[in-house]
Amino acid sequence: MRSRGLFSRCALVLGLVFLYVPILSMVIFSFNNSRLVTVWDAAHSPTLKWYVALAANEQILRAAWLSIRIALVASTGAVILGTLAGVALARFGAFRGRLLLAGMTTAPIVMPEVITGLSLLLLFVAMEQLIGWPKGVGAVTITLAHITFCMAYVTVVVQSRLAGMDESLEEAAMDLGARPGRVFFRITLPLILPAIASGWLLAFTLSWDDLVITQFVAGPGSSTLPMVIFSKVRFGVTPDVNALATILVLIVATGIGVSTVWMRYQQRRRERDVLLAAAANL
């Protein structure tokens, strides 16, 4: 038993080292004075000049702003559609087309991104020829493509939360005369709100980070941040990319910390409400 505990701790430490040492080295090298991203300039002190250079790089700033806008719209659209699909799969029981809906909503998760990107490109081209929209490829097609595959992840998260939720509260509300719409907005939605928030964060991250599908459906002047970084990596990484990656790591870590605190607060609030309700019934 003791050796098993030691093995678990060693495996945990090795896993954390494997995951976070490269990120830590990247953060350190973002303060490097040398133009070489893998050679530390010991003759000079750490500098912030690459962050200053990054702030003056209009290409990266435009790409970052475009990625943020696309990710915000795509994650919001994916949450709306994914929540509706998750509720339908978890609460509507057996209905005609249920198996087809379940397969279609989970297909983007298991399908290779190359196939997804190519199929979406062909779809957008066919739509433009038939109805004249969307006009070419660009930010609109990128957003639609991101909604398509991000929706699948939101559906799985929301459906899993509903599957593990007690239905007695919803049934009690309907027995008291509440209509299904009121039950959803007053009972179901607050209970699955943490899952919806998690799905939104997951969709935002996936949209922000996507490269393969975006390259298929992007057009001139619609290069997202991953596309710009990938093009820089192919022609040689510069230290300002390390600075950009460090800022992204800081943003992601802050978002995870804030969401974790908020979900813990919501969980404690629900537990307190349950205790108060139980005490009131005594």
C-alpha cells in the first residue's frame, strides 16, 4: 500500500513536470534579451522589449481581436443550440429522430477536423451558389464552422448534467401547476447553469484555439490568431511569439480561476438553500 502511494505521487509529479515545464520555459524566454528564442542572453538582464514589440504588431493585434469576436459569438451560439439539443436528448424521452439527432450532435467530436473543415467549405460554396449567402469565405463562415463543432461539446456537457440531475423537482413544479416553459427557466436552467458555463468556456477555448477547420473556411483578411502564429512558426519563431503565448496563458489561468471560484460559490449557495429548505420542513 505504501509503495502504491509513492508510485502515485511520483506519477503525479512527473505528469505535472511534463505538462508545465515547457510552459514555464516559454514564459521565462519571453523575457530573454536575445533574438534567439532558445538561447538565453546571460550578458544582459531580462527585458520587456518583446512585449513592447508585440503591442506594436498590428498583424497580431488584428488577428487577436478577430479571434476574440469569433470565439464570443461562436461560443454563445454553440451554448444556445447545444443546450437545446442536450435538453431534448435528456428530457424528451424516445421520439422519432432521436438516434439521428444524437449521432449528428456527437459526430463533430469523433470526426477528423480535416473532414469537417472540407465538408463545411463545400457546404458554404454550395450555399453561395444556391442562395447567394454567405458571400465568400471569411469571418462569417469561420463563426458558423466554429458553432458547428463547438455545439457538440456543449451538448455532451449539458446532457451529462441533466442525466445526473434529480427530476423530482421538475415533476413537483409541474404537479403544482407550472407550465413546462416556466419549469425550465425557474428550475432546470438554474440547476444546469454551471454546466452551461463550463460548456461556454470550453466552446470559447476550442474556437479560440482552432486552426485546422479555420484554415478551410477562412478567406483573405480573416486570419485568426492561431493562423498567424502558425505562419510565424513555419518561417521561424520570434521572441514576441513567446510574449504572446505568455499573455494567453495568463488570460486562460485567470479565466479558469474566476470560473472555479464562481462555480464553488454557486455550489455552496445551492447546498445552503437545500439545508434551509430541509430545516423549514422540520
